[in-house]
Amino acid sequence: MMKNGNIGSRIKELRRVLGLTQVQFGERLGRSKRSIQEWESGRTEPSERVIRLIEKVFSVNPEWLREGKGEMFLKRNELKFLDVAPADFVLMPVPVVSRVRAGRGLYPAISAPSELKMAWVPRKKAHHRVFFFRVEGDSMRPRLQPGDWVLADLDSSVMNGDIAVVELTKESDDEGELLLKKFYKKKDVIVLESYNPDYHPVIVKPEDIKTLAKVITIVPNGE
């Protein structure tokens, strides 16, 4: 048993701050809802291996989790450039996506990401399917630079002129890779434009788009 003996209440507090149900919290750790219930009730305590996993997955301050000292998170301001009231945002783990394998699609990559990043997300979008996408190449210069990150939302409507992360269904050189473009719907086609004039627009039919996510936040250099 841990000296403090109150780790269950802190796990419960952490889960509530993240806005996760016991099922969702357990899924992030590969544990059942019953395990989370046992920890939070104090009937059992997580193993050292699970404690380290919680610290890693959610960027939790080990001293806070183990002893109740200090801040809850190691990095509380992943989106430091946001000048907003904290009450309007919730800190939550967000999947990071760079590329997807051909045929897999965007959804599996988000449900089983290789990396999670703690970030402040608008509270009204906390239950949306949001993810970070790393910007590669220079097609979106000068608006976006290689190394920038964008926060994209699969559950927000994409309107003409919006920047979006797009995955195409048609077989092409871009298959299995995500495109970051300006979105325009014109008559019976979708035009995906770059900011860089050296790149020609990508013109596709609506049915050629497999997944579409609106960019809601730009994070310069991923900071």
C-alpha cells in the first residue's frame, strides 16, 4: 500500500478533470471499468506499473499522483498562446496523427493512437473526436509552416474557406496520406487548395472524400 493511501481519490479527481467516464479512462489504460471503480473506491490500489502508465498517458505529475503534492499535470499549458478563460476549456488527452496506412482510414488511428498530447480543448468540443495533425511540407505556406500542429475536429461542419484535414478514398499517390488544404465545395466537385501558389488545387468528387476534419486551432511549432 502507498504511504498516503489516498491515490484512489486523486485518480477520481484526475478522471473528472479530464472529462472522462470510468469506461473511457480505463480504455486509455487498457483496464476495465471495474478496475477503475475499485481504485476510486479505495478497495484496491493500482500497481506500480499502472501508476507509471497513468503518469505517462495523462502527463500527470508523479508527486501529485503519489503524494498529493504540487500541480496535477506536468504541463498545464500545452496551448500557451490561447488567451481565454480556463473555465471555457478542459484539459484532456488528444491523439496525435501524422500519417495513416493505406486502407486503414482516420478513425482507427484516432481510437488507437501511438501518441497522446495533453491539451486545452474548448469545453463545448470536449466530446468531439478531435486530434492533432503535424504539418509536413510547404504547400500551406505562408499560413502554416512545417512543424506546426493543427487541432482538427471530425464532428464540426467544414464550410467553404475552412482549413481541413482530408483523407481521400480514391486510389492515387495521396492514398493513405492525409492532406491539409483549404476546402471549397463548387457545384458537383470539391476543390482542395493550397496557400502556396506553386501547388495546383486538388479537385475531387464528394464521394472521393473518406474523412474530413475541420481545423479549429493552429499551434505554431507544436508549442
